[in-house]
Amino acid sequence: MTPDDFRRHGHEMVDWIADFLDGVGSERVFPDVSPGDVRSQLPEHPPTEPESFDAVMADLEHIIVPGLTQWQHPGFFAWFPSNTSYPSILGELMAAGLGINAMAWATSPAATELETLMVDWMHELLGLPARFHSQSEHGGGVIQGSASEATLVAMLAARWKVTNGDVNADGDTTRLVGYATSQAHSSIEKGFRIAGIGTDHLRVVEHDDSFAMRPESLRELIAADRAAGLTPFFVCATNGTTSSMAFDPIEQIADVCERDEVWLHVDAAMSGIAALEPEYRWVNDGLDRVDSYSTNPHKWMGINFDCNLFWTADRASLIGALSILPPYLQSAAAEAGAAIDYRDWQVPLGRRFRALKLWFALRTDGVEPTKQMIRRQVGWTQQLAALVGADDRFDIVAPHPLNLLCIARRGATIDESNALTDALIDAANATGTVLFTRTVLDGRSTLRVSIGASATTFDDVADAWQLLSELANSASSTPD
Ligand SMILES: *Cc1c(COP(=O)(O)O)cnc(C)c1O
């Protein structure tokens, strides 16, 4: 491709993206495809001669796009959102265009310094405690690719701290134990496997009726493990669990962790962004007493995937755990302590220039539109809850302080209720106009209504409820 071709196709593609996002509501939310359908439409072997860009775009339009799940669709009520926004898309394009590697200050000074500034801007916008600020004595923040990576580096820092920096295989790590509820994200267990702690050393702390951690259960498990000669080292609490958006009681968990000197990480991947809006800043309660914290601008905030923010109050343990310095990575600026090398704050060496999309979005759109969207979507969730709550065919099965409503069909037995709920989810998703995900809450099959896509309007929520209500009456949702 020549520079002139690039200009032409680039302009066309930006137009294409704008048209696509404008019309995404007329696509199916979940595509009408079976496994293998997409691949079978594509040539089995790579081209031997260069093809035209137009031919690639034609296949994208006719084969790829119809095979996508449309996350920007107004009827997307599945998982949690993965919103994008125009300035963030342009920031992503610019990052690719500049083509730098942001692994260390010396590999691109401005990329590192802009990243530090962006995590500090976000620190201020979210109203986070001073101990996480990059200019605090011991803390700081970094942009990671995902909440899963944030959790993993948190547990590696905790392991480094509790073993006094022992990184050897014959060290104390075989006696380490950590804690989370069954409602915590699967990335906690994955992290335990990757870190070599092992799934059997992740204790399942009891949760209460609202699916939040019971601090008393945590206290008892830690005491039992200590008595057995084990070393409690890590607790992962969640602000807004993925299944039901439950909030673990951070203050009470911090009481336990401080007394026992156990690292406390708070995973607020989805709900942490609510703190942009002062009305919901209660989501930050207790964070001034935790060791690390993370939230995802790539979910609710409109910074396209990937963009996770991770803060710690103890950067020395994090860097201790992850810094290895061969000669080719050394630099005078870093050695003098005058610069940050973010490669020491994450698992990979190479780093994308993710700060750019945040900077573009914060400077052009700002956070006011996001705050208004959050307020609206929390309001719609409460309005929907009132409708569902007044309908004797449905139960609301978890608290809904923000923008996730967990509902289930009523049935004579739990099995009947679960069958009705599962059939309802399948029937609704099959229409292609909405997409919901299923979860199971203490044995109860549950339809999650996650109201978070930035394109969603109140009419979309009302239509979705009407659809569920109609389907609940029809034969398709009667159990076999
Ligand atoms: C979505 C989610 C995650 C995983 O996020 P990634 O950034 O995709 O790794 C972790 N924890 C919670 C609570 C989540 O909702």
C-alpha cells in the first residue's frame, strides 16, 4: 500500500466506521451463525497475489460484520458493556500511526509521561484516595490491558511483600493462601494458577443474601489457615461482581486485612467508573485502606478496549515483584529514579500507547456525557425494577444499586423456575433485537439486564421489557 492509497482508504474507512456506528441498531445483536459458518466463507489458503483493499472491505462487510456480536448495539444488555467513542477510536488509530513502544521512559518519554498524567487525571475525576496518586510517597497508577492482568500483578506484588522479596522456587510460596467469594471474577482463580499459588490455595469466603462477602467468614478462614501454619497473603474484594453487581463491604474487610497484614485488592472493573458521578461516589468507600485497586474505562466509560486502570499504594512491592534489568533495558533516567519504566508494573515487556485514547477522549468529549449516561442508565434500571417488581411472573433476585438488574421467572419449584428463565433468555436472544446473558445465583438461573451500552435509550429498555413480558406469556417459554 502506498502512502496515497493509505490516505484514500483511511478516509473511506473513517466514513465507513461512522456509518456503521450510526446504523448498528439495525444489525442483529447476536449474529445468526453456527460455529464454522464464518470460516467456511473464506478462502482456506492465504492469497498468492495482492488483492485490492476494496475486496477486503467487501468481505468485511459481507462476511465478518454479519458474524459479529454487536457490542455497540442499543439492544446490547449482555455481560457488561464495552463502549467505544469517537475520540477514543481516533486515539487508537493515532497510537497505531505513531507506532511506538511504551515499555519504558527511554523507549518513548512522552508516552510514559502522558500515561502518568492520565492515571492522575482519572484519579482526580474518580475521587480516589491520595495514597494512589503517582506523586504520593509510595503509590502510583498504570494502564493495564485488562482487569485480569491487574488482579494478577496485585497478587504478584502481595506475594513479593509477604515473602520479603523471595523469588525462588524453594521459597515460602507453597504456604501462601488467598481469599475471595464464589462471586469474584474467574480471573482471580486464573491468577492463582498463573502465579503458581494453585486453585486449592484460594479459599472461598462465604457471601450473604446480597452476594456480598461476609467479613466474619473471612476472619475465621484466615485464623484457621494461620493456625494450620499457612500464610494468608491476598484478599480480592469486588466492587460490583460480574454475576450480580454485589458490593463487598470494603471497610469491614479492611479491618480484617489490616489486623492480619494481608494485601487487599479491590476489583471494580465495571462499577468503579460510577465514581465519576459524585452521587455514586459511595463505590469508593474504604479505598483509602486497600493496597491496590482497579477499574476499566473500557467497560462503561467509552474508552475502547483495552484500557484498565490499576493503582497501588505500594509500588515498591509491585516493582520488586516484576523488575528484571538486563543491560539492554537499563537507562540513566530510570536508574536515577527520575523516570518510570512501566514495563516493571505489568507482565509483558512491550506496551501499547493506551494513554492516547484516554487523553483524546478526556480533552474532547470530557466526562460530562459519561456522567449523564451513568445517571440515566441507573435511573432506567430502577424504573425497570419497579415494573418487574410489580409483575407476579418475575422475581428480582439481587440488589440493584446501579445498572444491573437480575431477574428470574417464578415457578412452582426451583427447577421449573430455572427452566422458564432459561427458555426466556433463549427466546429473547433468538429475536436478534436484544442480547442478555444468563448467570446462576445460589442455584437460581438468572437473566441479567445490564444497561450500559452508550447507544441504549429508554425506549430500548422499555421495548426489551415488553419483549420479555410477551415471551413470558407465550408457549416458547414453557418448560418441556
Ligand atoms: C469484566 C470484569 C473483569 C474482567 O475484566 P477484563 O478487563 O476483561 O479482564 C474482572 N472483574 C470484574 C468484576 C469484571 O466485571
